[in-house]
Amino acid sequence: SKTVELAKLDKKHLLHPATNPKALIDNGPPIIFAKGKGVTVTSTDDVEYIDGMSMLWNVNLGHGNQELADAGNSQLSTLAYASSFKGFSNEPSILLAEKLAELAPGDLNSVFYTSGGSESNDTAIKLARFYWELKGKSEKRKIIALTNAYHGVTIGAQTATGLAAYHKFASSNIDGVVRATAHLLNSELGDKSDPNYADSIRGTIEREGAETIAGIIIEPVQGAGGVNIPPEGYLEAVRKICDEHNILFMADEVICGFGRTGKMFGVNNWNVVPDMMSIAKGITSGYSQLGGVMMNDEIRETIANFDAVIPHGFTYSGHPTACAIGLKNIEILERDNIIDHVNEMEKELKKGLDYLAEKHIIVTNCRVIGLLAAFELYEDPTSGKLFDPTVFPANAVVDACFERQLILRALGANNQIVAIAPPLIINKEEIEKMIQIIDDSITAFKNTRN
Ligand code: PLP
């Protein structure tokens, strides 16, 4: 069959990202996607799956959206690509920049375009350091990044990533990234008696010296680190620390941006305005590769006064087709009140997870913000006993879901977290179907253990 032929070629010629290459050689790709419509994708074998992860948290308007395709096609046949170097410009990139400035919080009125999230975070790190150099404070160059953070895999972004496996990979790290523990509210409020104070952002700044720190990079809600929603008051406390110490607040909105959390941006869930913001993924719903770093007027004006070429930028910075799709994507988000819909569907997803937690003792720590959600699997949640690591409980449940034609993702250092992030256009019936499949999959997992 076509699938068998393609699988053979895949095994021979492809090295997949974030994949165990040995397992792939043994088993071949678990699926070869052929097409998609709404919240579903169909394999080359004609099996239809619910895409419970919006692929990689990015296909926010769902698959097969004709308007996005038309916007891309129209731009492709008008001016597919144009350089943005040496001040060359193009209409979609200008109009999208204006739209982003309108949507972004505070005075984040400018954007530097990239082609994805990792490039955005590397760019944010460079621009933060450059900003302080221009302010005559070139010793301010360290970046504080948090435990369990995921910022991407280019070398700067990877160093900022707080998941151990990434740091081991090919020993590729940059200098000047310091780690602080995520979400320690009392220590961030200045409580030095808190046992975690030394590892908190405050403690880290005290140890390193504020005069050495350029910025703090934070996902408003951590994604790949386990869908970790910060406690109330946390991001405000971080904003306050940044203000006290003249440190840039760099929000990584790559997953959270464009409606995923029930607001346009993740930070809009709290009362904070960052100084810089990395965006990607949901800006085009994955219909084209686009990212960017937004910055406030102070940073923009400081950099704009630099009277020499800035030696940074990508071939695809300001890509007209990607920007045209981004513009259409935002137009649809607003026109169709997608964010209101996300907030309605958040309630349904919450209801579903509550039902699972009630029915299955092993399900715990359910969390939902917008359509970004997770639950955890513990052998005994009451005593906090995890499953034996050799069980890989989240993989087992995610695999059981896949057999039942639902795509989810396993996360967590103990493989205990199952993430759910469906397209923002999902409806109530589709959420119920998803919950039913998870319910059956957890039952199947429990049966294998009896
Ligand atoms: N930042 C966050 C929060 C992400 O979730 C991701 C990707 O998952 C990235 C950055 C990296 O983005 P990309 O894979 O487009 O380079």
C-alpha cells in the first residue's frame, strides 16, 4: 500500500525531531498524516483522529480552514516572498505589525519577525542584551529562566529551556543563563524564611547581582513543562521584581498567544505588561511558519537610535505569505469571537476533567485555562505515590487514546502528565467525545495493571 511504501522511505531518509530514532527504525512512523478538517486529521490509511493537541499547540483555528488557505494562495500568487533586509518591506508584514501593536498589551508596539518560537527567543535574548549595551550597561547580560520552562531548541532558547534532557543533548548551551525555580510565590514576595528563597527569582537576583541581569524569560503558562499555571499574584510579583531591579520581563507567548488561554495573550489573564514578548505558533494557526519578538516603546526607541546595521535577522523575517496568513488568522479570531468561544469551551473541558477525576482515583491535579489543559496520573494521589517510572503511565494512556483515534501528549519528568490543547474551534460534542475516549483509555490502562 501507499502507507507501507511511504513508511519505508520515511525510515530510510528522515530523521524526525523529538523522536526516538531507534524506535522509529524498528516500528516506522505511527501515522502518516494525509489531510485535516476542523478538529480532525486523517491518515494515509483513511483513519480519522481527533487532534486533541492542535498538533503542537498551534493549529488554533483547526485544520482545512479555507479562508487561511485562500489568504496564503492569494499572497503566494501576488508576491510569495520578499526580503526585509536593508529596510526592504512589504504590505502584509507592515499591516500585521500594526495589528499586533493594536492587540498587544501596554506599549508593545513593535515587532521583529522570525520564522518560529525558538528563533524568537534567541532574538529576544540578543535584543535584551543589545538594549542594555546601548544603555551603557553591557554587564547586564544574564538571562534568568525557570525550572520546567520550554523555550525551544536553538542554542540560546535551548539553554533557557529548563528540562534536563535538552541540556544533555550535544552539550550545546550558551553562557549567561541562570536557573530559578518556577512559581514560588512567597519567596517572590520577599519572604526570606521561605525554604526555597535561595532558588527563587529574588534569591537568584540577590546572588547574581541585579547589575548582571538583562531579563527574565517566562511562559505565562508553562506548556511542554507540564501545563503549569502560575499561582495568583505570581506574575505580578515577578513584574514588581523586574521594576525594582531594572530587569526586562520577557514573556514567551509562543503557546499562550492568540487565544489559547481564553485571552488574546497569556499575560492578559493577569495584571502584567511584559517588556518583550515572543510570539509564534497560533499567530498563523500553523498555516505558515511565523514568529516574532514584540517590544515596548522604550526598547524600540533605544534600538532605533543605533546608527549602524543590526547584524541580526532571518531570510524569512517578515515573510509576506506568512504575514498574510497571520493577518487573516487574527481577522477570523476577532470576527468569529473565537476567544469567547474558548471561554465557553473551557467550562466543558473542566467539566470533563472533573468527571474523569471523580471516576478514576488515579486521575488528579486537573487544570484548565482556556483550551490549555492537563491532568496527572498517580498510583495513589492521596499519598502522592507516583507510578513506578518503568510504567510510563502518561505514555500508556496517550497510546490507548491514539488506538481510539484521539491524539494527546504525555509530559512530565515522571511521565505522569497528559496534556490536552485542542483547536480553539472545538465544540461541546467534540469535547465530550474526547473525554469519552480518555475515560475508556484510562480504564484500559487500569485493566493492564490488574
Ligand atoms: N516557546 C514555547 C513556549 C514553546 O512551546 C515552543 C514550542 O513548542 C517554542 C518556544 C519553540 O518554538 P518553535 O518550535 O517554533 O521553535
